[in-house]
Amino acid sequence: MSVPVTTLFALEYHVVDDYVARRAPFRDAHLRLAGAAYARGELRLGGEAFASQDPYVVNGLVSRWHVHPWAVAVGG
């Protein structure tokens, strides 16, 4: 029996050392951006267009990020 495989794309952030201490001023905007993208169906967990607008990225809390394929064999 063949199991269908769904390919999603994972967004990976590399954050600065003091990320937790610095994120508070940007957290509400980060969550609003994520919520709006999710409501439009553009985001399940994160994404490239999301990252380029994310206040954490724009304000230097994320030192680099990349998107890579993620094959899902079981689950949604």
C-alpha cells in the first residue's frame, strides 16, 4: 500500500543571542502578521513571504532564515 506524501515548506529562523530579551516590543506585531497570513490561508506555520515582513526579521532579531522542503508522510 502506497502512502501519499505531502510536501510542505519549513521556515527556519536563526535568532540573535539576546532574542528573548529583545522580542517583547515586536511580539504583538509578529503575532498579528502571523494571524493575518493564517486567516488568508497563506500560512500554516510560517513562510518566505511572511519572514520578509516579520518584525523579528525587520528589526534584526533574526540573523538569518531559510525555507526548505519538509515531506509529511503522516498527518496533515
